[in-house]
Amino acid sequence: MNKYIVVNQPENWNFSTGNTNVISSQDYLTNPKYALLKNARIFNLCKDYSYQSKGYYVSLLAEARGHLPIPTTKNIVDLKTLKLVRIVSDEFNDEIQKSLKNIKSREFTLSIYFGQNVAQKYKVLSSLFYKHFQVPFLRVKFNYNNKWNVQSIKAISESEIPVEHIASVREFANQYFSKKRYDTAKVSNYDFDLAILVNPNDPAPPSNSKALKKFVDIAEKMNIYAEIIEPKDLSRLSSFDALFLRQSTEVNNEAYTFSRKAQQEGLAIIDYPDAILKCCNKVYMAEALQNANIDTPKTVIVHNNNRNSVLKETGLPCILKAPDSTFSFGVKKANTKEEFDTLVTEMLKESELIIAQKFCPSDYDWRIGVIDNKPFYACRYYMAKGHWQIYNWKAKKKTEQDGNADCMAIEDVQKNVIDMALKSAKLMGEGLFGIDIKVVEEKPMVIEINDNPNIDFGVEDLHYGDLVYTEILYALKKRLN
């Protein structure tokens, strides 16, 4: 397997690489040759992993390309989630107290380089934190208040390594990059009670109240205890055996935190954190669909270096999407070159990369529901009245905010639409997905792959009724068993 170290400035990289190539983050993100690599391991050592930074996108696109990144996007997001950091502190408590018992001060900083510390006595503790977060340069701060507690965990850049540690880090780097295998976190499963996460203040909830009642009632018939919980109930999650997300998912909201904690504690989950990270980012999706040769409207990943050539490929009107846009929020339509320039400038202030797509008008979009690689409903969503999208959040009347919908039997949907939906869902792994597909001039094209898709009473269940709910609950029960 080919190994690549990705850094912001390769000319400043000072450590051993063995047979590993050192390349820039800009090159990895924008040079087409890296998108075509097979069997590549990517060591992401960018100086910044913040959300939608270059460091964040290196790991995200590595996963979309089928590469093996260290750290993964999930590892990066874990670092930013204070509640998860506290959970880790509790899990490692015995080793923390044992390792730090002779420290006289009330504060202590542990610097971890490629899973090691310059002092041998902190070897076990360093290894525990590295195996959990998988970040090559990590700094953990502890404070003492009756016992040692984790105060913060953060990734650091090469420039933050103290001079007196450099010689040791060079040795650690040499050992690290010569390894043939790298640790990954393991997850186990358990059995029986189900938490359904709902946010009462969700502006676009994925299930209406009647659908939630259906889930609870049908679960009871299947000997699954189901309870609606809210974001304030994170501390209760460990008392359940399974988690079903019915709150809008974003990388930075409570739904991801719940899903990640559930995964760490071995609960059965729909949807997995990986699905949230992948589906909530349109840049990942564009790269993954292109890599799998799945037809989409002409799509360009836009950055400051190529923004002036985008319209040559997409034409006008052009659809612009923020990476984490959902339910038509963050999706804009540029009708003129001036509108395009203004929108791109605004959107690139928020994210290093955005999506531009050729505008393909249609009366409706297909939504094919897929659970664990099996289609279980087919729905047509019509455009909102007088609008180019399914949702029109600016409509004055609430009844005109979204279009009509109808459902039909899977076998009555053209085969190439179902086949495309199944192929697309497989890119995201097993789970619950809604695949949005347009058919233009008899050619199907994937618009989006949605994690956490809508299951509303009177919409997605119009044809199959209770079977829509049963399929999801059965998938959770399989995970529990």
C-alpha cells in the first residue's frame, strides 16, 4: 500500500518518512491524480483540523476516494466534542490515576507523538489516547481536583512541538511510518431497549408526530421498548440498547454526539456516525459518486483556484451547495455570472470547498428509501409551487413550503432508478438512506444521498403502510441480535 504524508507546507516537514511521500494539502485536494490513487494510506498532518478546513477535507476526501486516512473524519470531530472527551476521561480513569499519581502540581500536560510520549512511564496512557483519537500529534491537559481529570484534548501542529522533544519525535516518526499495520477502534453490540432521539425545536424534523407514534406502537408489538428522548437526555443514553435518530443530523449538532456516544458504548444505531459525516458533506458525496462512476448532473468541487472556470462546465443557471446543506438550506441558484461570483465569494468564506452543479429542471425527484442495502419505499417529491426545489422556505404560506408527494410499489419503479439507488447507498455502508434521483430525458442521475431520510406518516408510508416502520425496527433488532 502506498503511503502519503499530507501537510500544509511540505518544505517545512522535518521528520523521517521512510518510503512515504510528502505532499501538500492543496495538492491532495485539487490535483486529479490523487483522486485516482488506489490502495493509499493518507497520514493527515495538517496544522488545522477545524470543521471545513483543509485538514478536515483531507480526511473526508480520503474516505470518499477509498483511501485509508489517519486520523479519520470521525476522529477529528471527536476531538471537538467536549461531551465525548469527558466520556473518554471516565473510560480511562483508572489508568489516568495510576499514571499521574506521583505528579505534585495540580496541572499536567501530556504530549503524544505517534502514540508515544518522551517519558516511558506514560507509554500506556499515551497509547490509550492515541488508539481512541488516532491523531498523530496530540496534547492532553489534566487538572487535579480530588482526582486527575481531563481538561482538554487537542491536535497540535509540528510547529508546537517543544525543541527538547524533537529528537524523540524523529525516532517515533521513523518507527511509526515503517509499521505495516495501524490500530483502529473496535465497536461491539448489545441488546433490547430503543431510544428515539427527537428535537422538539427541529425546524425540519425527519418524522412528524404521527410517524413517531407509529414507531413506538409497532416497536411494542415487536417486543422492543421504545422511548422518545431529547437532546437534554444524553446522560441517559447508556441505559438503552439501541438508538434511532429522528432529529436533523449535522456534524456539529447533538445528533452526531448521540450517535458517536452510542457507537462507543456498543449500542445498535441508525444512523452510524460515519453515515452522518459522509452524507452531511456534499463534497464527500460528489467525490464518492464520481469515483463509483454513478451519473449525476455535471458537478464541480469549487475552490478559490478554479472558481473562474466552473461555469464553462456547468453553464447557467448553476446550483451552488454548501457542503453541509440539508432540506434545501444552503442550496442556492445562480442565474447570472454576477450572481455566481457573489454567491461563491460568500460561500467560500465558510468552507474551503463548495459544490457547483448543472441545473437540471424536473417536475419531481425520486426518493428511494434503502435500509441495509434493500429498497423499502419509493416516493416522488414534486417541486414546491412556483419554485425550483422541493422545499421553498421563503413561501409566505406554510402550505406552499413544500410540494406534493406520491408513493408506489418498488416493482413499479423503472429498474435503472432502483439499481442506481442501491449502488449509491452501498457507498455509505449499511444503514438507512434516502437516495434522491432525477430522471431527465430518460436518464437517471443521483442528486443526493441522504442519511436520516424523512419517514412521515401520510407520505413515505402511503403505499406500504406499517411495513415502512417495521423494516427499520427489524434492522435495529438484527443489530441487537
